[in-house]
Amino acid sequence: MSKQANPLVLTASLLSLAIASSSAFAVSTTQQIEDALNFHHYGKNGAVKFDLNYRYENVNEDNRVNAAGVPLAAGLQPKTAHANTARLRLGYLTPKFHDFQGYAEYEGNLQLEDEYNSTRNFNTAHSVVADPDFNEINQLWFTYTGIADNVLKVGRQRIKLDDDRYIGNVGWRQMEMTYDALLWTHNNQTLFGLVANVGYIGSIQTITSTTEHVEAPFLNLNYKMGDYGNLVGYGYWLDYTDIDSKALMQKSSQTYGLRATCCLKPLDSVKISENFGLAYTAEWAHQSDYGHGSDFTKYDVDRWNLMGGISAYNIMFQGAMEQLGGGGVDQHFDTPLGTNHAFQGWADLFLTTPNNGIRDVFGTVMVPFQRGDLVISTIYHDFSDDTGRFDYGSEWDFQAVQKFGKHYSILAKYATFNAGENLGGFTSTDTQKLWLQGNINF
């Protein structure tokens, strides 16, 4: 039986909370909640963390095809997905004691309506929305900060490096991806402008609350080039060790790359005058087989990521191209630990790179209002293989995010993908997705 919930009613409820927060009374109440959760009244460090996120997601696939490109029979076409979910994260940060500190966080996602395929609810007649109804320990870590400019963190933790393309938390999904890992961070901005992240990942807690085992050392060196951006060098060695799963082992790879970029936030830029600025990214990486993956497939492919942008009176215009190489079955550039929803279209048709690779040429316009509290974004993508011979399709993405102070926000988001005419063996279908979301975060 479905646990029915009206998305408009729930969204309106969260919206009313957010709007109310702008009143003097609500501001005072919000401050009291913030003080209480951070234990200000007790004069100690430590805090309680609280994050409640409601989302309605609608997925409509038009005329899905099989591996040969032939449309499925009418009775086998997926039903439109309607996913009402509410996710809660509740965490406790201990006071610092002799430079040690700990954090524990619960995460639970409640399925309010089951008219979707969560990948774990066996509801395969509907389109996929990968937000299962589960509860888990999302984070459980300890840190040591007794050495100046250094932080050592061990345990289950959130890891986000650069733009999350290679290692991220997949923060868009209701249940994020976290890592059982050791992470050493050296931050010496004053002397060398260098941030070094060196770590080792032993297992992954995925967005569907499953566990994947890896042996994955990584290195990320980020050097700040004054006001002109950051230069980053990185190496990621990812070896999946679940020997009973060929599909997992084939995701093993080693990746090396170099990235120059400005700026780290979407609306930041290098100022060239009071009202104008520039933004850029130039990145190259090489990926090849590694570890258990080498037992099945040998490959060498590259990734190129180029972006140029200009801000004019705080409006950002960007043109970009990201290309991931492909040389055949299981011989393509992949980023299994990345926040891939943020790349190559929000409709998520390319979470795994096609066999012939992918070239994504896209343009973005971001317009802030109300001093940045409201940001409206529009993106257009044109997709092909890595040579431009095959037309995978195109996509329009739209998003509006409204913040109400530090703790409340609402979001509306839409993606529409139109499949191409000459797919070169890649199978896809016209897809539309709609999201409505409200968030309270302390």
C-alpha cells in the first residue's frame, strides 16, 4: 500500500516555515534554536546537527527502448514515477578534548509514496528514483588537530574534493554517499597557499544504503594562485575488491589529472572591474585499468573539461565542453565516486559513460536576485560521442533556489532530455524530470 502524501501540501508547509522565518519573531526563534543546538548556553564546544529535506520527484520516460534500440511493448513501458520522500539527518558533534573531537550522525529516508522504483523496493514497473526507504549511520568519525595546519580524520565521513567530479557525496540524492576512510588534510594558506588532501578509502556506503569494498588511496594537491584561481594536481587509485561481483570489479581504475580553475563557487569570478569578472576551467585527466579491473579489460582514455565564463552585474554566463573518452565495452572514462548528477544533465542519462565516450557542449546562465538569496539557472546541453559522429541528444535544465536566511530554503527544478537520431549503439529515451523541495538545516 502507498503511504500517500500530497506534494503540494508538504511543499507549501515547508514554504510557510521558510517565509515565516523572515519575520522578527521567527528570526528570534531561529536564533534561539541555533544557540540551543550549538550549546551556547552551556559555554562549551560541540553541537547538535539537524537537516530535514522533503522532496517530490516526478520522472516520465517516453517510449523506452531495449539494448537493440527497439521500443519496448506498451505493457513493458515504465510507469511515471511519483516519489514523495522526507529525509532526516541528526548528528552530535562532541566538545573538543585534547585536540580530539568526534561526530556521529543518523540518516533516515521515509518513503511517503511508493509509486517509484527505488532500486530496493522491487517496484520495477515504475521509473527509477534512487531514494530508498532506509535508516543508517551516515557518519561516525574522529579528528585530531594537535599539529598546526593539519587535520587527521578517521571513520565514516563525507569527502568532497574540488567540484566532486571524482570523489563526492552525491549530495543531490536523499541518502548521500559516505566513506569509511582515513583522511589527512594539510592547509597552509598563509605560507604556500597549499591544501593537500591525502587519504585511503576502505569501503563505500552508497546512496541506496549498500556497501561496496575498495582499496583506494588518493592524493589531491590544491595550490591557490592569488586572486587568479587554483591549480590542482590529483591521483586516484580505485580498486574494487568484492570478488563475487564482476560488475563492481570492472569499475576499478587509476586516474591522474591537472586542473586550473576560477572560481570555486558558481557566481564567483576574477574581477576585471566593479561590475564585470571572468571565470575559467581548464582540466585534463588520464584514466586506465587498475587492480581487479585489469583482470577483465585493458584501456587508456582521457577526459577534457574546458569552461569560460563572464559575470556582468552579477549575472553569470558560461560556455563549456566536457569530454570523456570511450574505446568500447568497459573501456570508457568513468567516475563511480563522483557526484555525477551535477554533470552532463540533470536527467541523469549519462551517469555511466557510453562505450563510445561522450562530448557534452553546454551553456549556462545564472541570475541572482535579492542579493543572491534567489538564484535562477538555465542550462542547455548538446550530447554526442567523443568524436562528434553520433548524436546522443540534447537537454534543457532549469532551477530556482530561494534561501530564507541561513537555515531555510526551497527549490524547484526541471530537466527535459530529447534523444538524438543517430545514437551509435547508445540507447536512450526522451525523459522529463520535475522536483519540488524544501529544506530546514541547523
